[in-house]
Amino acid sequence: MANPARAATRNSAVRRAEILKLFSKRNLSVLALLAALGLGAFWLLSAPRPLSAADIPQHTADLANGEKLYNAAGCRSCHKPSPDLKDVDANLPAGGAPLKTPVGTFYPLNLTPDAETGIGNWSDLEFVNAVQRGISPEGEHLIPALPFTSYAAMRTEDILDIRAYLATLPAVKSPERSADLPLAFVVRRGIGLWKWIGLDTAKWQPDPAQSETWNRGSYLVNGPGHCAECHTPRNIAMARDNAKAFQGGPHPEGVGKVPSLRSLIERGRYKDAKDIASALQYGEMMGYDKVSSGGMGQVQTNISKLPEADIQAIGEYIASLK
Ligand code: HEC
Ligand code: HEC
């Protein structure tokens, strides 16, 4: 007569032996090999791929252009002086003010030419790699909270002009503060993988069928203005879904949506391209009611500093999005 208790013990002994066999030396070495291959692939695929010195064009700096694009790009909005920096002009990009993002809190660095705490000692190559490839001078991936995904489309000469303009600002001492970024190492390497789909390094191209002003607007919107970072929805991989360009996205403050920029005139939001330009130039002060929350107020303030012709060009381009 089989003793059920003993049979159960024997069954579990068999199962244990099977499990042990699974972890036999040979299988373990196969598993270890697979894990190593996986890690190796991750390591290779997530490695930073910076530009080299040969990618930096010979260029004579144009400071006026640098200042314009600095405003269009809104660098100051994120690189604001820390509230601890007393007596520092709030308009300087002295860095250190907290910037909350879904992955952690950043204290974007000091962009003034201070040699120790700012970017005074950076080479042009280091600057271009940070702004257009999201790679720090230490060779780490930067988080796309710095919108290098849009700045990558800009002419490199324009990035050098921004750099030259920054070098004319007064140097401020504002020590770097590292981000509160849980699992920073893994997250940064992960960004390396994400860049394969999330970072398009193609430069902006003019559309010869369109007017010069339309093309100017297109460049300002799709390059420095990084308007699509908020106004284009993202796919499940958190990359911009370009098939739905400018159709609106989730609101950075979590409530409601970032509005669509398509068919603004047809939908009766604005009379014409000039009216859109006025909204960007004057904002809420002049009764335009949807250009202030969720970071748009800062964008509007920055855009209002551009020459009127540039603001009109942005209006013309936005009005053409159907
Ligand atoms: C929407 C916010 C935002 C805007 C706009 C922005 N930045 Fe940043 N920037 C950041 C954040 C956040 C970081 C830090 C990213 C990280 O640590 O991964 C950063 C990092 C940098 C770095 C590299 C810092 C380092 O430690 O290596 C440079 C250089 C820089 N930004 C320059 C610029 C310039 C120039 C502009 C305008 C053309 C600009 N940023 C616009 C948020 C922004
Ligand atoms: C940081 C995210 C962000 C960026 C970058 C951004 N926007 Fe916006 N934008 C918003 C939000 C949020 C609103 C809605 C604001 C509100 O309702 O107060 C908005 C509203 C607007 C509106 C009004 C739409 C309507 O229905 O009336 C226009 C026009 C606009 N943005 C144009 C632009 C342009 C042009 C750029 C680039 C130069 C840009 N935005 C960049 C977040 C952004």
C-alpha cells in the first residue's frame, strides 16, 4: 500500500532534483552567457556616441544671432539662478534653480562664463555635444529634460553663436548641484538605448515650396523653440509621435492637455497668422487666454524678446499647420 505522505515526499524530491538539474553546471554557464550577452548588448547599444572635433564647423561668431536664438531656445527658463543666489540678476542663466521632472529634480547648471562653476572652460565641442547630442563632458547621457532632441535639428553654427553670446554675459559663481535622480547610473545608460528611437539627429531642412518667412518660422519652431516637445504627443516609447505632430500632448502639470496647434484659425481660436503672432508677442496681458500655464508663459515671455519679423514668421508657420 502506498503511503500518501511518503509518495508526496518522493514527488517533491523528484521535483527538487529536476530543479537542480535545471541549474546544472552546463545550463548555468548557458544562462550566464546569455546574461553576459544581454548586458554586453545593453552596454554597447547604450554607449554615448558623441560628435568629434571634425563635426564642428569653422565659424565666426555672430553675437546678435546668438542672443536671438538663446531667447528662442528658452535656455534661461530652465537654467535660472538658484533662489540662494542673492544679488544675482534673475535674468542671468546662472543655474541652480530646481526643475522638477517625472524622473527626478534637476538643478540645471550655470551657463555663465565662470571658469570654475560655469562653462567658461568648456570647449565648443563639449558645448555642442551637450546641447545637440545630450552628452556631458564626462561622457554621460543627459536626460532629455534638456530638449536636445529639438536642438539637434539646429545648424551647428547657431549653437556656436549661442555659446559665443553666453560668453559675453557676466560670470557668476554658482556651484553645480547634482540632480536628485534615483538610480542615476542605470537611468542615464537607459537614455542611451532610448536615443536610438527618441533622438533624430537629422538637421532641419527648408521646404523650397514655401516662403522664406514660413521657413524661418519652421526653423524657429522645430529647432530652438522646441515647441513639439510639449505640443506633439508621445508614443509608448516616450518618443515624439511625428505622425501626430502638433496635435497636442499631456499637460506638463498633469491637468488637462497641451492644446493642439493644428487648424487654430479654422477652429476659430485666432483670426489669422498675425493674431497668433500677437498672442505669442503679448500673451495674457492682451487678453489671449491660453498662453500662460504649463510652461507656456515662459515660452511666450522668451518668444516676445524676438524681433517682430521672427514672431510673425512663427505665426505664419503655426497658422499653416492643418
Ligand atoms: C526645458 C528645460 C531646459 C531648457 C529649455 C534648456 N536646458 Fe540645459 N539642461 C536642462 C537640464 C534638466 C539639464 C541637466 C540634464 C541632466 O543632468 O541629465 C541641462 C543640462 C545642460 C547642459 C549640460 C550640463 C552638464 O552637466 O553636462 C548644458 C551645456 C545646457 N543644459 C545648456 C543649455 C542651453 C545652451 C540651452 C538653450 C539652447 C538649454 N540648456 C536649454 C534643462 C534645460
Ligand atoms: C513646456 C511646454 C510647452 C512648450 C515648450 C511650448 N508650449 Fe505652447 N502651450 C503649452 C501649454 C501647456 C499651453 C496651454 C496654456 C494655457 O492654456 O494657458 C500652450 C498653448 C499654446 C498656444 C495657444 C493655443 C490655443 O489653443 O490658443 C500656442 C499658439 C502655443 N502654445 C504655441 C507654442 C509655440 C509656437 C511654441 C514654441 C515656440 C510652444 N507653444 C512651446 C505648452 C508648451
